[in-house]
Amino acid sequence: MTTFGTAVWHGGLKDGKGAISTKSGALKDYPYGFASRFEGKPGTNPEELIGAAHAGCFTMALSLILGEAGLTADEMNTQADVTLEKLADGFAITKVHLTLRAKIPGCDKAKFDELAGKAKAGCPVSKLLKAEITLDAALT
């Protein structure tokens, strides 16, 4: 499977403006720029999108692994905090912290931790990122 996203940019780094779109249309000319990336202004940024993609991919991977173990979650909520840092050779995503809260009938904490760890290791987005990936998982 191959899919795509697109970005259009006009202007310089700080005064420029961009728009991001996805093949599915989930994002269509959604604004991004320096201010939304580094100054907390409205709009999106690549790190936020990577966080959403990582949270979604990890949660789907865990759903698969739960199913293989004969379990089904009533609900799973995952947040991926993506850290962008300035290093000597430029900016880099240095870590991602996944926070998972899940309600899974019939699953104890030990089994949950084991399966969540497998999902973290097997998630395609986790595999893509060269950043440190940590996980805080709790049953609710």
C-alpha cells in the first residue's frame, strides 16, 4: 500500500505560509507555518501530524495484538507527545512518549503491559521513527 500527503509553501521560513493536504481529504489545504510550529499559533505542524499518526498506528497495532490474544478493548485512548529539539546539526525529533488509557475486559495489568509493549515494538510508525519511544499504559 502506498498513499500520500502534500504540502505547498509560499515565502520565507518565518513569514511564509503553507498548506498540508492528505489523499483522503481528511486534511485539505490545512494551514501550517513557522508560527504554528514554534510559537503556538493556530494551524498544524509536522510534529503534531506525526503524533496523530503514531497514536493511531500504535492503537490499531494494539487492537490487532489484543484480538490475537482473544481480547477486545471497550475503549483505548492514546496520546503521542512528540519532542522536537535543536541539536548541533539542526532540529530533530528526539523522542515520542505514548500515553495509553484503555478499558479491556478480562485483561490484567501484566498481560496488558506485555501486549502494549508488543504493539509499541511492532507499530510501523514506531519502526520508522529513530527517536526514543516510551510508553505509559494504564487500564481504567
